[in-house]
Amino acid sequence: MNKDTRVDWGPEIEEQFERQASWTLFFRNEIYRKIGLTKAKHILEIGCGMGTITKELRKRTSAKITSIDSDEEMIEVAKKRVDDVEFFVENVENLTLKDNKYDVVVFQYLLLWVKNPIKAMKEIYRVCKKKGHVAALAEPDYGGWVEYPEMNLGKKHIEYLREEGADPLAGRKILSYFESAGFKTEVSVIAQTWNQENLLCNIEEEWKRILNADLISQKEFDQLVRKEKDLINQNRRTIFIPVFTAIGRKS
């Protein structure tokens, strides 16, 4: 996660990262297979955050792993959570890493937070080895958010992300970003629809992000969550968001 805003990196944000990772696990497995993760010698993870994906990588490969994030506090948390990984504070738009060093580069929920994604991708191209792979494991596109009944949760997320300096439409742009940097690219999009169980587990946290951004009042939050849970328990609530993935190869 690459953003300048400072927040308290406590249990709540850790839980959010874990929830996001759980939503995308089923197609990360296929990406790992395609990029030859288990055969990699040196892996770079960008935007490691608190080490959620780092832990997964460490369990799946014996490769040397370097994980970076622009936030020093995040890095300090990740160091405590994952062993046998090199952690560094780095800005993806201005990497100090060597050219042609990594045979696999991965990141998740990164490009929506990067101020200059094409510059970032060119830096990634530079440090990736020839014939190496770069994988965007998941980049959501909130512009494709569909919900029924309409309660404006998707629109509030877009508003919140833009206020935080993020691009909520980053998902649809990743093919352009990868190709602009020089990668030969394969893009997929996953139709992520929450079932009743996932909705019940996550809906309050989704609205809490909107509340914490001061986009709704506490009274509105209480009313919306109550209405949400009533609809979900009646199995009448639908939420859908497209999540894009990309695999690039350096020629």
C-alpha cells in the first residue's frame, strides 16, 4: 500500500488487509502457477503493507524475497510478522533497486494508490529480469460497482478513495499501464460477488470506512447497517465489484 496519509496501523487495518486478501485468494493461486512462483529465485513484492501477502509468499516458495513499502511504520509491522524476508522502505516510482534483478515481481491493491502508475510500471520493468514476470494480483475497479437495492455504498467508496488520493477506476487501466512500460500483458477480470455469509461478515466494516471518512453521520451509519443486515438476512442484498488482474512478461 503506497499512500502518504498516516493512520494507526493497528488491529482494525490489519483485519481489513486480511479480509481483502481472503476475497482474492482463489485466483491468486492460478496467477502463482502461471508466473512460476515456486521456481523463482528472487521475488520482489511491492506495497507489502503489514505483510499479509508476504506471509503467503514465504510459505509457498524457497526463493529470496524482498518486500517493500513506502510507509516505514508498515514495514516495521511486517518485519515482526514475517521471518526470512528482506524488508525495505522504497517508493515504487523511484526505486533504488538494481536493474534486471528479480525474476518475479508481485503486488496487490497497489496501482490505485500510486500517483504516477506509468512511471511506477517503468521502474518495475527496469528491476525485472529479462523473461521475468510481473503480476498485479488484484486491482479493484469501483466504477464497476453494482449493488441492489441501491444504498450508495459504491458511490461513497469512490468518494472516500478520491479524497484519500486514490484512483477508484485503476482496475480498468492496468493493461494500458503494463503495456506502456513495455510488458507483454495478459489481463483478466473477476466478477466478485459477495454471498450472504460474506455480506454479513463484511458489510459493517465497509460502512465503517465511510463513517471514519466523515462521509456519513453516526446516526446514518447505524440506520444503514441495520437496513443492510435486514436485507442480507432476507437474502435480498447484492453487491458486485470487478477485480482486475494482470500478468506481464519482460521480453
